[in-house]
Amino acid sequence: MLQPTHQSLVAAVPADGASAARAQPAWGRVPARERDQDNPWHSDAVCRRDEAGLFFAPSKEPTAARLSREEAAKRVCARCPVMVECREHALLQPEPYGVWGGLTAAERRVVLARRRRRDLELKKAARAVAAAG
């Protein structure tokens, strides 16, 4: 099976260059609910620059090289003004490859498993309250 190249991410991130990846501190990020169709989250993604090889693994990449590349990708994500939106996109899709929103595919699987467990616990608690009431 072929793994996607960074082009998968680039395809999701328009290359219009209008607001090319302005690095902002976390407190300067615009929440997703305040963005609109005129300014989609991916138009401000830092990964739109030329760090393409950082986000997706080449085939047969040695473990040490993969870990180093993923850490470098996470550093790019850490300075991205739309990291949270990117992460949520990857969790909702779900994206099976690459670093998205500062998380690797394995880390996203952990987050998704925790969310599923939390949702089940909340449903159980709601049923218990309904049965007791």
C-alpha cells in the first residue's frame, strides 16, 4: 500500500498564497467558530510552506529518522496559528497517516480511543441518572 505524500496535506491546504502561514503565538489564534468561508483554517496553515517532507513518512523509514522527522514536524505545528483546527480535522476524518495538528497517526488513535471511552462513560452515567429519576 502506498502511503500518501505531503501532497495529500497540500491538497487540503489551498495554495492561493493570500495569507501564507503567519506564525502567531497560541493566544493569537482565531478559534474555529470565528472563522468563516472567506477565511478557512487551512489558508493560515504553516505547513503550506516547504516543509513537505516532514509530515509524511517515506517508505521504509528507519525508526530513529521517523522520530526525528516527527519531532521536527511537531515543532512546525507548535507555531501554527491553526493547529487546533488542523488537529480536529484529522480526528474527524480520521487521517490515517502523517503529522496533523501536532499529533502523529498513533497519537491520534489514542485520542480517538479516549474520546470513545469518555463518550461511553457519559452515556452510561446518563442512563443511570434516567433510570434513578
